[in-house]
Amino acid sequence: MAGLRMPTHGLEMSTPPKDGVTSVEFCYEEDKADLLLISSWDHSVSIHSVSTNTLRYSYDHGAPVLGACFASGGTEVCSAGLDKVVKKFSVGAEPTGASGQIVGQHDSPVKCLCYVRDDDLLVSGSWDKTVRAWDPRTPTSGGAGPKPIAKLPLPGKVFSMDTHGHRIVVAMANRKINIYDARKLDPKHAEIETETLLKYQTRSVRCFPNGLGYAVASIEGRVSMEYFGQEEEQKKKSYAFKCHRKVEDGVEYVYPVNALAFHPKFGTFATGGCDGVVNTWDGANKKRLYQYSKYQTSIADLCFNVHGTKLAVAASYTFEQGEKDHPLDAIFVRDVHENEVKPKPKK
């Protein structure tokens, strides 16, 4: 039942979206760490207070939302989706159901958004094979439409994106990865153009908290740990490992890994898959730390809060097996204990 504290899965948010969850994100500001942003196929962009388990604000993007993020010190949220439009909403200043202000536009659906805090830049990645950078302070009301600060052509559709410091990591179709410096976005070439170590389609990319590299998750039950730089030393450090698999009656079942989230204090990370399982890992020592009780359906997204004391889990069917009956979409928030995320000393 929604709203009850469930020891095995965490606190279930009392007013989840009515359709598939596409992203969950805690506010990055310490004084707003209680706020959880959720986007959904039901057109909603909602902000929840975790401590009181209440829906604080809810906005209507006007189309299925594929990605959302906090911006401007947590005073705004931005969203984008199938309508090809990037919008912003002022947290608390706009009424429930507000339609927001347009700050960006693409030629195809927008898959993901990132806010580059160091540069006050909103970055959107689309299936139109471009990344575009926008100034969130200059909304438009129509006419010729918003003009991006930069428009970066790409070799493939954008599937996932993340940022750390001035760096923007873009994961695309065909295993491509482009890495940009937000201070000098050059449409002619990226800072680094490479491919992941994984052989199959990318689902998620997330930067290490120390800024030295990034993790990539794929549909083939694998995650890679990859380091910035083209030098041989960095390449030697990179590796991939299998996860989110099971063997029954001699048959191995392999599940897509949809979600990655790094712990802000310890640098360990969580993975979530279509098997309904959330694991935590010590990437430096190449060990699994913990496995939580299985959820009823796919894990669509994960996020630690800024203190590393909470983990948001979106348990929402991701249609990897097509249309079928499935559990209701739900958001859980777990209390995080050190034994689940702290690296164990080497023996």
C-alpha cells in the first residue's frame, strides 16, 4: 500500500506518477536535499518531500517526459521529452499544473537533460543526433524559437548523459561516447571521442564523483568502468564486469542494466536492472558490496541524495518484454547504511 514504510524496499512515496517513471533526481543543494524530482510518461514533473512523504509541487510538461533535472541552485526544474521541447519551471512559484516556459527545442524527442552547475548551463541530448546547450535564464515565448548557445552534431542518437565539473559525457547509439568541456563547446570536435568497452547498446552513463572517469551500463548485463584520457595508463585501468544475471536449470538469463548512481562520499555505486534487483559495488576493488531485496518490476532509475544517506529507487516496468500486465509504478526511498556502500578494507 502506498505511503507505508516497507522494511525490505524502503519508504514508498505516497503519490507516484500514473505511468512509467523516466527519471528520479535528488536536489544537489544541501539545504534542499529532501526534495526528490520525478519525471514520467504521464506528462508530469513532480517534486516530493521525502521526510514528510508528500507531493510538494507537480507540473504538466504537456507530453511524455523523458528527462528532468534541478537547475539554478534548486530554485528551478527543467524537463524535456517526446514533444522535442525543453521547459523550465520555478519551484514553488508556479501553480500545480503550470505548463512552464520554453528554454530549448530539438528536431526529435529529447532523451536527457543535465545542468552544468559550474557554468550555469543547461544541456539537452536528443534522438536528432545533437547535444544543445541553453541559458536557462533566457526563456522564449515562441517566434523563431530559442537559440542554443551551442549545437553539437553527433554520430548517433543520445541515450544518456552526465556531467562533472566542466565535463559533459554523452553516451550514444553504436556504443559511441563523446566528452566535452562546457567552457569551450566546439561543434567540430569533442574533447574526447571514443567507444565504450561494452559490446551492446548503452542504457546509462554516470561520472565518477572524483571526476576521473565514468561508468557505462548496457542492455547485456554488463557495466564498464572507464577513465578519461587516451593514454595507455588510463586505458589499462578501464574494465568491464558482468551483473544482473541469473542461472536457472542450466540457462543463463541476462537482464539490461538501466540505472547507475554513485555514492557521493565513498565513490561506490549502485546498479539497477530489469531483473528488479539493486546492487552496490566497490569499483576500485572490483567487488559487490550489497544486494537489496528484489523489487516487483524493473528498476528504471536510481539516485543517492547529496549526503549519501538516502537512495531513491524507481521500480517501474521499462517494457523490455513489450506490452504486458505489470505492477503499478512506484518510487521507494531507502535509508542507506555504511555496510551497503562503504568499501571494505583489503585483506
